[in-house]
Amino acid sequence: MRAVLQRVSEASVEVDGAIVGQTGPGLLILLGVGHGDTPAEAQLLAEKTAGLRIFADDEGKFNRSLLDTGGGALVVSQFTLYADTRRGRRPGFSEAAPPAEAAPLVDAFCTALGALGVPVERGVFGASMRVRLTNEGPVTIILDSDTFKQPRR
């Protein structure tokens, strides 16, 4: 699984002209599911996301997590995080999990994040969405569950 975490002061997602999810201060999470991803990876990614210290403390240092700040999360599924751009000009998406495999894992991630105490809103899986955000910092972090399996250098 891959997630792009954007620290926001606000974010919303709209489908067919109606806002279907929004958050105040917290994270906009663009979430992609790849072939072979499992519920265990969804859980691990949720734990990492909730505990990642990317919010400033009183001294301006990254010492606070989403859990520490009480912020919310807006989760938007995005298969394009698995774009393969190695050849040609049109990206391929063969590494992205098919919808029937991906949707339950997006749900598992959201459920795990909520169980950790993070208020979670979300977009509509598979819909064409309009996402609005105000990025704070800007702070944008990319998480990939495959990297959690690699030893630290």
C-alpha cells in the first residue's frame, strides 16, 4: 500500500457537486492499494500514519503525531499512486490492485485508523472526485508498506 500524507488545515472531497467528506486540521491521505497487499499492511500503515510525528510542538519541531494533536483524516483512494511511467508517455496501472481487491483494504485502513482514535472521513471509492486542501508547511510525506520490510541503512 502507498499513502501520500499531506498535513492540512482543511480538506474536502466532492462527488457530483456534493461534499462527501471533509476534515479540519489533520491529514489528507491519498491511498493506493497494490497487488498482494493485505489487511496486515493496512493495519501497519494506519499505525504508522497515526503515530508519525509530523506536527509541530510549541517550539516548532516535528514532535507531535495526529493522535497527539487530535486532528482528523480525510482518506481518498487513488489507484494512480501505482502508475508505471518507465516506458512511453501514458502511465500503466497494472501494479494497482483491481477494485474488488482494493476496496476492502481501503476500508480496512480507514477502520484501523479510526480504531486508533483518529476521526476518519473518506471519499467515494472509484468515483471521480474533486479534492480541495490547504497544505500546511507544506508537509507532504510518502509512505509505502514495501519499505517497512526493508532493513534500515
